[in-house]
Amino acid sequence: MSLRVSNTLTGETEPFEPRDPDSVLLYYCGLTVSDLPHLGHARAWVHVDAMHRWLDWLGYDVRHVENFTDVNEKIVARVGEVGESEEGVAHEMIDRTLTAMRSLGLLRAEVYPRVSEHVPEIISLIERLVERGYAYESEGSVYFDVTAFEGYGKLSNQNVEELEAQDEEGGEKRHPADFALWKAGGVSPEALSDHVSDLPASPPSGRTWDSPWGEGRPGWHIECSAMSMTHLGETIDLHVGGQDLVFPHHENEIAQSEAATGEEFARYWLHVRLLETDGEKMSSSLGNFFTVEDAVERFGTDVLRMFLLSTSYSSRQTYSEAALSEAAERWERLSRAYDRAVELADGPDARTKVEDRELRETVERARETFVSGMNDDFNTREALAAVLSVASAVNRHADGDGPYDYRGLARAIETVEEFGGSVLGFSLGAESGGSVELAEELVGLVVSLREEERAAGAYDRADALREDLERLGVSIEDGTDGPTYRLPE
């Protein structure tokens, strides 16, 4: 089965066929760096990382570009709080964002372009749109004329005449849905008031640049088109972003890019569903977020990847302590099974003439299921279940009295390293570098999950969790005031 992806543009799951059969051009809409990245951002990052890794495994040369939006009124609103200028705020937030990316074990993108570095390309692209009759100047600002582009609305399935005004400040627009490509002047106090409760007497206005239409700043949507074209060319294979960007951001990217070049902008559009908490999307603006920094410190990289990959990118996912507890238990089970397999395979009781048919068949089925799952629109849930089935088979084999099946164990190790490590990005066999406090947090999460299972009457499940902890050397005692546990010395 070859790779198939769910294309938002067509509404269909289609065979993935890049323009160049040997390479993939992938653009991911990165962050507006006005705040620290949170688990909602991490969800998209980790899934894009899994896509990148799977495309690598399939043999493609992946050219992955992810931008930083470092010119925005939200960033200007943090001046005086995070930094002394728009540039200062962006510098601090990009630094901490890159640190968060590395802490999640993400593959590096080919480049991380910034808006401030690409203003000449943005101006040039706007000039092309004006020359071709798709954009017009009004009072020093430049707007895209949505009525001039025949395909406007094709990504979000909307009719131009039914669209309401897009939220843009500046001059007069010909149509309410026209959107700004260039904004005259700096950020106005009115625009800042949407992000700051108490404006200072002399509010910051952010950076401006000279242009054919006067001093100003680029609009939000034009930035990604210019950066993508600069580094990947006029047509890319795979454009990925959050579900909330379908309209207006990605719709506008398509319109301005294809109007300027006459070429298809992106062949496949994939959108990551948002992480939810208490029934709402996790976001900085709602204040219901858990930063990546805090999450990594509390749970560790592998537990977070286990949690985030347990739901496919196109499905809803909800943050909860119970879900993180379950992810911690799954990671311990996988990590422990891998370590046991390595220990047995490298030990004196692993034999060449011993055959555990169940172990070998489970591993081969898991390999087939993993490949099928990842080729089915990057279904990490199914792929992860396949890797965990190998862990279960290893544990069953290792619980025997020996001698042990060397070939079966070696194939299991190879499979977990190849798919769990290289594709899903887990740090198998590596020293975690975690503290005692982190270990206590993880064990506490598993103990809490065990109590929930007991309260629900799922005693077999609760017993299995206890057995998993005891294999790790964690002793549990159930008392009248609840369970207590002791970590190994």
C-alpha cells in the first residue's frame, strides 16, 4: 500500500504523488512568536515530525521549511514586558521556541525563515499582484481583490459573495472580504488595544519598512507565500498547518500565490486538529494552555510524544491528567520491553535454535500494520499500537524460563528501533537524564491511573499496572488512606 493523505483542498483521501518522485517539498505554518509555545503547538510539531520521519523512511529527500512570524501586532503588544522592542520580543521568543523544539526531539527543518528577513521578497510579490490586476492600493495600504481571483474560497468551500469583512485596518476596501497585503504605517493604538488592557501613554508601533506605497508593514497572509516561494519554489507538495488556519490564512495563501504565478501553490493540504482542554481549544489567548517547557519538565519528552501520537493528527484530542498517566504507563511498558529484549538477546540464554513462533509472528504482523497505518494518512494511532504489540510479545517471551529466541528478539529490537525510534522518535535505550523528582511524577501518574481503574471496577487492568511498576522495581502498598509507593534504591 502506497501513502495516501487526506487533502483538505479536495475533501478526499488521495494517493500521495509529489511532483518529483524522489523528493518532497513540505511547508509548515510556524508560530507567531508573541508567547511561549504550548502543548497545542507541540501536537502539531510532533505530528509534522512524524510525517517528515515517515517520508524519510519511504525514501524521499524531504525539504522541510517552517517559518517564524516575527512581525505582528501581538508581538508589539509584549514590548516592555518581554523585550524593549518588537525585535527584542521576537528574539527572546524564538530562542525559547527553538529550545522547546529541541526538547521534543524534533528533526530540524531545512530552514526557519523569519518575516523580517523577507520583506524585499514580500514587496516584490505584492508588486506582481498589483501589476496583474489582483491587488490595489488604498491610502498607503495594498489589498488583495478577492473578486478578481476565480478560485477564491475553494479550500474552505465558501462563496465570495457570502463572506463577511476580514478584520483588517487601513484604507477603503472594494469588497468586505478583501485582505491586506501591505498595511500603511505602524501598528495603531486601536490595533494594540485588542491585545493590551492598559495602553501606555506612548504605545509602541513596531517596525516599518519603505515600499512603493509608502512606509508600512506586511500583512499576515502574504508572508507565508513569500517565504515558501523563496525557499521551495512556486509549487510545493505538502502544506501543513493547524485546523484553525484553513480560513482565512490558507485560503488567502492560495489566492495570492496562484494569482501571482499562475501555478498551483500546494498539491496537498493537511490540517492538524487542535488540542482541546475543558471543551475548548488550547490557546494562549484563552489562557488555558500548558507550556512545552513545563510539560517536558514534568512528564519528559517520551511521555509527551506517546500522548500526542496516540491520536492521529486529523482526529480530536483532549488534554487530561488521565491521558498523560496512560501515556506514561505505555512509555514505561515500551521502554522496559525494549531494554528486556536487548538484555536477553545479548545474554547467554539467547539461543539460535530456539523458536517462539508467537513472538516472531507478532513482530511481522506489527511491521505490516505499522507500514499500513502510516501509509493511511499518517495514522500514528494504529502505528503506535503495532509497536506496543511488539512490546507485549517481548514481555510474554521474557517472562518465560528460557532459553530465549535470539532471532525473534533481534527482530523485535530491530522493529522497535526502526519504527518506534527512527519514525515515532522515541529515545529507546538512551539515558533519560531525568531527575528523581521526574521519576516520582511519572510513577505517581501511573499509580493515580491504577486507582481510577480500581474505582471503575477494572481490576485486571489495575493489576497489570501494578505488575508493570513492580517489574521496574517500584513497590506499592494499599492502605486505608490510599496506596503508597517506594522507588527502587
